[in-house]
Amino acid sequence: MTLLKVDNLTVSFPTSDGVVQAVRGLSFEVEAGQTLGIVGESGSGKSVSALTMLGLNPGADITGSVTFDGRDMLRLSPRELQQIRGADIAMIFQDPLSALHPHFRVGWQIREAIRAHTDVSNAEARHMAVDLLRLVNIPQPDRRVDAFPHELSGGMRQRVMIAMALALKPKLLIADEPTTALDATVQAQLMELLASMQREVDMAMIVITHDLGVVARIADKVQVMYAGRAAEMADANTLFHQTHHPYTRGLLASLPGSAITSSRLLPIVGQPPSLINLPSGCAFHPRCPFAMDRCMREMPSLMAVEGGEDHLSACYLPREMVGVSVAVDTARQRYAADKQGLRAVRLPGVAAAREEVPALA
């Protein structure tokens, strides 16, 4: 059953410098009990799209629809949104220090979230808060429940946010960089906790992260975002083993220990574009090893690759380029060495495939 459906979501912010096109025509679905991983560089629109679903982007110009459990979130009143936030949809925010109120003890903040949606006494809510802190492996939870946020480490504050999000067993949990401040051991424990809670209550999850290792571990589907748009979408296994979009492959190639890389890491050359002055055509073409004239003129939509409907890529490269790691590796090394750009890059075995691309139009 489809729990969340985002259809052609566009979010922009008017500024003195121009209109920031933060999210552009984003569409995806999340089933009950399913985990969607959203990855991409900073500024690609991941967090903005999540905040927009919850009505937390005041002042933004928003079009499209966000349907949760049969209701369009963008058409609800503030009171209706307040009833859904925390109870049916919970969010683990990226920066726990700014998300937690500095003047209130963490236990009070967890109790407030519980009592806002349930009819329990203050004492019972406190007992629940202690149990939640114990659940997320905070030592001495009966003491930490009375601590102020500044008295806790960054990792503990992150775990407090996770405890608060899990308090009411929501139908959908949006986790924005949920393990950034945690060491590897605690990260693994908490990801297992989220997976356990997901199985227990059939909870859907959207995990927003830069960490492709986290995505590979828990995600059923993965959406790669670039410059406010979806670049590639597929199930996790397909995305990691049959990558199509050059940007997705660039993300994988920049990982330590990646099978795509040689002995040296291969960063994606260049910088993400300004969301005020986006390049024409495909926004990734200034950084792409396979950019063609068509890429500079036309913005590709998500198209099926490998002849199926479950693997989508916003790229004009032919299907034969799926999983071509050696060619991409060579292209990116040559691109890194070519300070004038990659217009002169020509690869044996790839040129023929590139010549076939216009025929796909």
C-alpha cells in the first residue's frame, strides 16, 4: 500500500539575488514498511523536500502534491499538520543542537512530544522518556533525562532526537543524517534499532544521508538527487551494481574501498551549480565525463533503463552504459588531468555508444 506519494513537487525561495530553485519536479512513492534512501551532495534539495512534506518551509513557493495516507499535506491547515507531525510522521533533524531547545531539559522535551498526542500523565510520560533514552543506548537514562542539551555530547543529542522521533511509533519516519555524529559501533546499533522498530509497527522510512554505506545497509529503494532533481532511482541492489547516471557513479567512485576506484579516490570534479543560475540542459553536464551537445541544450527526464520501469535515470546515455565502470574510471581520470574541460576526452569503446545516443530521442 502506498503510504506517501510525492508528485511533481517544486519548491523555490525568492531572495534578493534571485529565485532559488531548491526542488524541481520531484516525484516518488514510499510503501508502508519500505525504506527509501535519498542521497546527493549538500544543496541537492534532500532536506528541503522533506521539510516541505511537513509544512516546515514557510515563505517558500510550492507546487505539486504530497499525499500521505490519502491526504494532501500541502492543503492541510496548520492545526491539521500539527496533529500529524510527531504522531503519524516523525523527523530526526540533521542538527540536534539547534533542533533541541537549549532552555529545557531533554526529558521535558520528550515528554512534551508524548503528551501533545496522547492522554498520559506527566509522571507516565517521564517514565516513557527514560525508557526511550535507554532504548537508544544513552547511559544512566534516569539521570540524563534531566540534562540540558548543552550538557550532552553531540552523539547523545542525536540519540535524544531519535528517541523523540520513535516515541509515538509513527507510520513514517524521516531521518535526516541520523547517524552523522555517531561512531561506527553506535551507528550500527541505532540503525538496527530503526530497522527493528520498522518491522514491529510496519513503519516506512525516508533516510536522507551522504553515507552510501548506510543506504546500502537499510534502503529498499534509492533516489539520487542533483541540483533539486532526481538523477537516478532504483532498488538498492540495482543502483549499486548496475549504475547508469554518471553522477551516481561519481558518488560511488569517491567512496574509500570502492570497487570502481583505483588506489586513489576519484572526487567528482567541479562544484554543484548555483540553484539561482542553473546551467541550461542537464545541470550535471559541466562536471560530466560523457557530456554531449544534447546535454547542454535539453534537460533529460527520468527514463527507464535496462528495459524496465523500476530503474530510472535522467541521462541520455544508452542502456549499454549501465555498469560500465572501467570506461567511467578512465574518463574521470582524464577529466581530472584536463584543466580545460572534458570536451576533448574521447574513450575507446565509449565513443561508439555515445554516437548512438541521438537515435534514442
